[in-house]
Amino acid sequence: MKSRFKKTIPLPYCKDSTILESCIKCHNSPCVNICPQNIIIKDEYKIYLDFNNNGCIFCKECAKVCKSDSFGLLDLDLENHINAHININEAKCLAWNKTLCSYCLDVCENKSIKFNAMLYPEILESCTKCGICKSICPVDAINFRGV
């Protein structure tokens, strides 16, 4: 059986998104309820992150509550990073279309977005995939998908 998580964004502190299939068996969903950003979504088939309104602040609350109240699938020792792909849709991006916009740069705590003369943003390798840039983009030009 192929993982249902292939295209969804896995939770932080997760080595392998296929282990999140076990989360469906967790009836309490403590990670969903404790997330201060309200980005953890659980449906009948999967658990994943939704960056449409917020991003991950790596508070580790999901991993702490998973370890204490659930199956312990999230690992507190992992770095602050989400296993996802990110790209900028150049056709939608205001800066790629020569309109000054730097919302994504302004909110990026890691400074993982590089602009060339205030235009043409690119995502650097140092990106943690927190999703805050996606939630702030006025034209929804930043895309995430699971690996």
C-alpha cells in the first residue's frame, strides 16, 4: 500500500511520514488540539500540516504531547525542519512579475529567501519549510508538498 501522505505536508519532528499512518489510530488527537498555530489537520485517513493561514513556529508542543499521551511517533531530538518541498510559482509571484513585494522575506526568520535587486526571490537550502511565508503571501505563490 502506498502512503497516503505522499502529497501532504508531514508534521515536524517526523523522520518518515509513513509512520504518521499510525496517528489515525490515536483517537485523542492531542497534537491537533495543542498546536498554537492551528495548522495540524487530521481526517479519517491522514494527519498533515496546512499552511494556508499560519506556519509552524517549531514550539515542539506536538512532539511533547505525542510522546507523553500517544504513540510517541514524533522525535523531540530532530532539528526544526519539515520534510517537504517548497517552490515559488513565478507566474503568480508579484516580485517575479516586477512588482515590489517582500512579504515572504520579511517573515522569514532564517533569512532563507534571497532576492536579486528586490525582485526574483529564490528559496535557499537553509529553509526549514515552516510555511510562514506561504501563509503571508498575498497571491498564494508559494507552494508546499510532501516528499
